Amino acid sequence: MADVSRGAGRVVAVPLAALARWRNGRPMHPRGAVFSAVLDRHGGDRPWGVAFLDATSCDDVVVRLSRGAGLPAPLPDLLGLAVRVDGGSGEPVDLLLSTTGRGALTRVVPALRRDTASVYGSIMAYRSAAGPIRLAALPTTQGIPSEPGPLAESVRRRSLVFELAAARGLEPWRPFARLTIHDAVRPLDPDLRFDAVRRPPPGLSPDGPLARFRQPAYAAAQEARGDVGTPSSARAH
């Protein structure tokens, strides 16, 4: 299975690189908006034994909300939510989530959405001391546009809030943090890249077919934009 996933990633790498050159280095999620936000980690209802999920901390973070295929509204799209947490003296932590279903089985199924206030899931699994973990962002409201300009205006008027949650296998989601998105940056979509494979949260290791697929596929996007040799290889979000 590992060889099949990596092989598929290499096959996809060729068109992905071409698309990256056409879209200035972003083959996926080419259009989005970047915001300042606050991540308040309060831990779960019981310990996970995973550093990132059990820690209590309130951090200023950066969030990018985007449309996966870059389709214009009002068409639905695969929406993305990327979060960067400052790692202090070390590497930052990057989370990359895409719109999915909320249920035990649909949480691994990508879903096209119009509303930014939708459920986002990691789809990619993480290996941990607690077993296989997936992460999700669960909205606390609805009716937020996903087109970058109107989205920024909407968030300016009212903060966009998600509960971050984790689930082991098919178990229910268990909230561990609150993400409050408030101010759009200027310019609205600076050249900020995220790496979910090389910058995972402490105690979580990217695992499964999607993680193995991403490595060669996104390395192609990196090479297309001249980033070979930089610390990041999964820079398509």
C-alpha cells in the first residue's frame, strides 16, 4: 500500500507541477485570504497522552481560508482551512484541513461547500501514542461567504469561531481547542505556504496513504516554483 500511494503521488506530480507553474506555485487552493487568529487550547475531557492535544495554551496564530480549485462563487468548492502555530524556538506547527463530512465515515470524504463556516477535517491520519488520530474544525455559526473579499469583510464585522476537535479511529469528536479568526491581513493573500507533512503537531506523526501520496506530489509544486532546497516540501496550500 505504501508503494502504491507513493507511486500515485509521483504520477500526479507531473500535472501538479504544470498547474503550479500556471498558478504561481499554488496548484491547489490558489485563491484565499489570510487572517490573524487566536488558538485557545484547553485540553480534552480526558487526557490523550498527546502533547499538542493535552496542552493548555493561548497563542496568536495565522489562518488561511481558501477555495481548493479556485472556482468563483457561488459555485461550491473544496474549501481549505490552514493554521500555523508558532513553534517558539523550533519549527512552526502547520495544520491543513479541508471540508468533509462530520460523521464517523464521512469525516474522510472530501465535500464541496459554499459556506466557510463548514466542517473541516484533516482526512490525513496521524499516528500517536493514543492510536490513529484525525483532527477537525467544527463551526459554531453558519452563513459565511467563501469568496476571499466578501469573506474578509464578513470576518471584519464578526469573528469566525471553530471548535478544534480530535477523534481516534471512528470514535466521536472530542474538542480540545477554540479557534477565533478575527482580522484579515494586508495584502489579503500573501505568499504564505503550509507543510502538513513536515510540520505536524507535537506527538502526532502524519501516517497513512494520504501522507505518503502528498510527499512526491507536493514536492513537484515546490520544484515548479523554484523552492528546491528549502525546508518545506508540501507547499501547495
